[in-house]
Amino acid sequence: MIIIPAIDLIGGQCVRLRRGDYGTAEKVAADPFDTLDGFIAAGAEYLHIVDLDGAKSGIPSNDGLIREIIRRSSIPVEVGGGIRSYESAKTYIDAGCGRVIIGSAALHHPELVERLVNDFGDKIAVGIDSMHGRVKTSGWLEDSDAKTEELALRMESAGVKTMIFTDISRDGMLTGPDIEGLAKISAVLGGDTAVIASGGISCIDDIAKLAELDIYGAITGKAIYSGALDLAEAVTLTKSIKERKTKS
């Protein structure tokens, strides 16, 4: 498992929300480029960026800044938020994005996901954001009747190889990830689908529990910014667990 630190952007500023509530936006870092450098120095292998303005409006809003972050980064970057058209996804991919995350459009326009997967393969990931087992869209502002597992299986059938599961009720709350739910969704999906956990990570013990699930990655933001989790320590731990499992 790899640790994927997160940068969430509103108006070009690094922020964090609690449970997806835009009214709780809190600035957590002075500069996104310094933040990126710190993550790389700590050993991060991938960076997660969300354009929160774009997620809310449906149109990429911090894309210029994000493209510059991609350009400067020495590690791959995955980007989500407001990517609801072929052109928006292609723009980021052409800019060097490692993975483009399709969220709301995966539910409302699955044919777009199929087209993107056909053209860009594993550069397309799907983000499934849920509350109590139901998918939420449009920056977590709109409810739906879709069940998390059902959408995941539809996206797997469409050829998606990477899926990010965010438990909105835990996101930004430092209450611990939904280990049971993640184990269940990982079992439902085939072994070729990379599962990334997001929401609730609070400490190094949470990282250890997730690493034992054999999932691909874990996104963390609030825990790092608050000082509750040392990124370098988390990276070292996951590597040691991987080495132990490889030898056993």
C-alpha cells in the first residue's frame, strides 16, 4: 500500500473540509508548492489533488494552478474535481497527470467513463463518495439512490482499474477509516482493481490496519496537516509491511 497525501484547493488555497461541508473550509497550508515539496521530501510516491471549486460548479476552476503543480512535481499526480467532460480529462492528461479522477460523471454519464478508459486506460480512475452506503455527487452536495457497491461493480465492468472510496461521514474528522467497509468493497471487486481508501485516517495505527487489507493506497490530508500523522513514518511503515508480506 502507498500513502497518497492530499491537497484540496479552494480559490487557489490549500484547505480541508469536515464531512464535505464547504462551510467548514479551513486553510491548512500557506503554499501548495511548498506543501508538494514537503510531501516529496517525506517519501510520498503519489499526490492527490482535488479542485473543490470545480467539484461544486462542475467546471475545473483551479486548473491553471493544478497544471503547474503537475509540471513541478517529481512524483505522479492524480486530479479530481469538476472533471465531467472528455475535454477536461484530456487536458489534464496532456499536462502530464498520472490519473484523472471521474466522480459525479461516473454515475450520471457512465458512457463517458467507458470512452475515457478506451482511450486512456489506467490513467482514468473513478472516485466514489458515499454516505451510509449511498453515492453523493456534485462536491458531495447532491444525494442519489445509487449504492456504493453497485456503482463500483458497474465501473469495474466499464474497465476502470483504480477506484477511490471516500467515506464522507469520516472525511476530515480524524475518527478512523471504515476498515470493515473497505474490506467488503475490496472483496466484492476483482483482484485487478486497485482500491484507494479515503476518509477518517487519524494516526499511524490506522495506516497499519489499512496496509493489512492489501489495498493499493490510502489518501490522507487532515491527519498530516494537523500533525496527528507523520507522513515519513507512515511511508516507512507501509514499505516495511510490504517487505514482510513479500518474504512470507
